[in-house]
Amino acid sequence: MRGKASNKHMATESSTIAEVLRTAIQAISIVVGWVVVHKLSAARDRDRARREMLAKAADALGDEVGKLFMSAKEYHTKVRDRGLEDALKMALQDISARTSLLSDISKDVKELGSCRSAILAMKKAITATHFEDEHDGSLEQGSQQIQSITAEGLRVKQCFLKLKHRQFPTD
Amino acid sequence: MQIINVAKDFTRFPSGRFKRNGETSGEAFRERFLENPLKEGKQITVELDGTIGYGSSFLEEAFGGLVRVLKISPQDLKLKLHMVSNDPALLEEVSGYIDDAGKSLQ
């Protein structure tokens, strides 16, 4: 009689333990699932913010390049303007440095590299000849250097546009 | 090792290629700060940051000009001349002028 009661008590105890274990496993599963979902969601939000920041920066740089190459064309087709020379050098330095800094938030090493090369080609088109002490009179609108500045300026703008578009792939 | 900071030791407004047109030109910088120490075999570090910016003509004359004037190979020059800047694009640009000047020597 006493043994039967003890067996019944043990059975009740083990079923309680099983119930507790089941509840604990469910609770742990819920917590682990929540942590995983939260981490994935946070990573997705961070990535979206990063892409938006990159797109905005590429847009702003593209606008700067547009202004820069209009100023450069003005500089070369008019009489020498020393103030504009300084402004052009500062703008080129700023665009170059800001583009280099994008590597902190961009994974697109190849595209950034081609933007940097395009900026250097534009800088050379603007400042390698007929600049500062070599500015010996205004150039014609259709001159070789003006054509080169236009071509390289457009190349840089396209590069930034491409960088922006690559942040939002269609597939 | 000699350290030259362009902005502090030369000018914050580097401009132009040739000395005849100004004392802040690439040629003036090269003659004043680079040629003699390199001829004496000294190592030089040039800190480029802190100026308002560089035109390509200044950089080409200052650094590419070293290859032409000293008749030194780009490889040997780069062993003696160290460039420092926060902008890697500027370092690539200078390195490119040194290499291009080397090609014109051949």
C-alpha cells in the first residue's frame, strides 16, 4: 500500500519535471528565436542605413563634380583668376578625400577604385596644363583641354551615379 | 631622416610649376627641400596634408621633376622619399608622376 503510494508520487514528480523542462525549452526557444530575429533585423536596418548614406554621399559628390567642372571650364576659357585656382584645388582635394573616406562604409571596393581613378583623370585634365603659372590666355570652348575636362567630368559623374544605383540592386 | 611638412615649412598655398613664375611652385619646392638632401643620400619624408590643395602641375614638377633632374630611377627614388597623406588618392597621384617621369627617361 505504502509502495504503491510512493510509486504514484514518483510518477507525479517526474511528470512535473517533464512539464517544467518542456516549458523551459519552449521559453528558451522563444528567447533564442527572438534574439536571432532581432539581430538579423538590426543587421538589415544597419545595412539599409549604410546603403542610404552611401547613395546620399554619391549624389552629393556628383553634384559637387557638376559645379566643379563648370567652374573649371570657366577658369580655362577666361582670363586667369587666382581666386578660382584656389577654389578649384580645394574642391578637387575635398572630392578626392570624401571619396576615399567612403571606403569606411562601402563594400564596393572595385567601384570606389574606379571613381578614384576617374577623379584623378579629371584633376589632371583641369590642373596638369594651362593652370596657374601656365595659364597664358583663355582657351577656346572647343579646345582639346576643354573637351577633355568635359569628358572626364562626365565620367566622374557617371561613376558616382553607378555607385548610387548599385546600393539598390533590382534582383 | 628629414621630415618636411609642405604647409608648415614651405607654404599652405602651393601653386604653379615653374620657379620663374613664383616661389611657391613645384620647381621651387623641389630645389629648396628635396634635391640636395637626396643627392647627399638622405632619406626624406614629405607630409602633404594641411595645404589648400595641389594642382597636378605642382606635383608633377616637384616629384616627377626629381627623376629628371637627379636622373634617378623611380624605384630608387621611392626608397629614399616617403610621402605621407591621409588621402590615399594623393599618394597614388604622386607615385604615378614619379613612375611616368621614369618612363620618359628610358
